[in-house]
Amino acid sequence: MKEIKDVLICGIGAVGAIYANKINEFNPENLRILVDKNRYENYTKNPKIFNGKVLELNYILPDDKSFKADLIIIATKYDGLESAANNIKNFIKEDTIILSLLNGVTSEEIIAKKYGKDHLLYSYFIGHSAMRNGNIINHDGVGKIVFGGVSENDKTKVQLLRDFFDKIGIEYTIPDDIYRSLWLKFMLNICSNQPSAIFRMTFGQMQTNKKFINFMIEIMKEVQILAQKEGVNNTETMIDEALKTFYTMTPVGRTSMLQDVEAGRKTEVEMFAGHIIKLGEKYNIPTPYNKILKEMIEIITE
């Protein structure tokens, strides 16, 4: 592959819609949005509205074999990942690059089990939360894709993606240590998304509540210990770095998990607290804060 042209996006919720809109504005002919039959009918009749503009997108069904992607962006929720991984099969060619913008630290591993690590780069979205109400999505434009490789073989993929994002005008960062960066975002999600969904607090309410900040730090300590066990570098400074990012979030914003709870959608608690609890059991390390968070969110969901 000399350059990235044909793009497939799987998932056009709060994050996927940001990049579907961006790429569609640049070149709609080379973009496809992967959906099942139910979503195809729904989005055709009731199209997504992004920042007040109707998204006129080219949708494609999983059994279509007429399109091969240079780049696949997966931006579903965690409970849709398994289905997404199965549905992208027909659109992968030998040099297709796959980016997973899901929260958490497990999605790349799940996708790699099906298609191998050679297709993947580690990645995530970070920025202000998009506000989603049904098919209406609003985003203030503050956000970027963080991505990178973990081996020498990934350098070509990283450069191709860098060139494509520069051409489209997509903001990005390529950290020196993408694995550590992924865990840093994971820590931030765990300590803010979960308690915000329980207490129904905006970022501003969390940022100005000293008791809440102390509570967050205790949650982060559990993540910090397990990150070190999982081979993450320089874990001793992760809490301070996560707090620094936390204070940059827009005060009126609400976390994605709070939005899920308010809308009656399934949360990603299994990907957050659930994964930390499993790692705690693996290394025989107590995770009492995440166990309580998981129980409380499951009570709210029920």
C-alpha cells in the first residue's frame, strides 16, 4: 500500500461520528460505514445528525464483498466489539490497517486473535466527550487520536496513518510509548467514568470536589499497581499525569458512562472495573474500590 485511500468505519456513535464526518467531508466516495440490516434501515430513515448537519454516508452490510479497506476504524462500544470484529472480515486485505478507538486495554488483543497483530496499531481517542441524544451528536472539536506501534514492523503503518491524517486534517499524537499511553487513558476512564455514572456528576462538579478527587486517587492506585504488573513503564508518575489531563476536561461535559446510564444504555463497566478485578485476581492484588464501583453500576443498570 502506497497510501491510505479506502476507509471503513464500524460504529458511528459519539466517537465514530466525529471521524465519519471528517473523512466524509474530504472524500465520501472512499468511505464506507459498516452496519447490520437493522441499523441500515434505521440510519437510512433517520440519519445521524452531527453538530446540526445531517450525515449523508455510504453504508455497507457485512456480507458485501465489493469493498476492500486500506484502513478500518472500529469505534463501537465494548459490547459491540465481538460483532464488529466478525463483521469486518470481508473488508480486510493483506495490508489493511486496523485501529480500535475503544476505551480500555483489551480490544487490540481481541481483534488480534482473529486477524493477527500485523494489521493492528494501538490507538485511542482522547478529548472532550461528544454529547449523544438518540441520533443527534454534538462535539466541540476538542479531541485527537493517539496511536503508535510496538515493534519495528509497525513503522510503515504508523507513517501511512500519519500521512493520511495530515491529508484529512485529523488531529493526532504519536507517543514514544503507546502501551503506557493506552494504560494512562485507561486509568483516567476508570477513575472518572465509573464514579461519575454513580454520582451523576459533570466534569466540573468532579473537578471542584476535594473528597471526590481523593476518592479518584484511591481508584487510580489500584490501576497503577496492576499496570506495573502488566509491564507498563514508569508507573510511578501515572496518577499525576492522569489528574493533569482530568483537569483539562470541559466542566459542563459528562463522561460517556454517565451518558449511557442516563440514556438507559448498557455501560462499559465490564471493560473497566471488570478487567481490573480480573487482573487483581491474576496477581493476587486486592481491588476493593473497583469491586464496589462495579457492584454499584450493575445495581443502577438493573
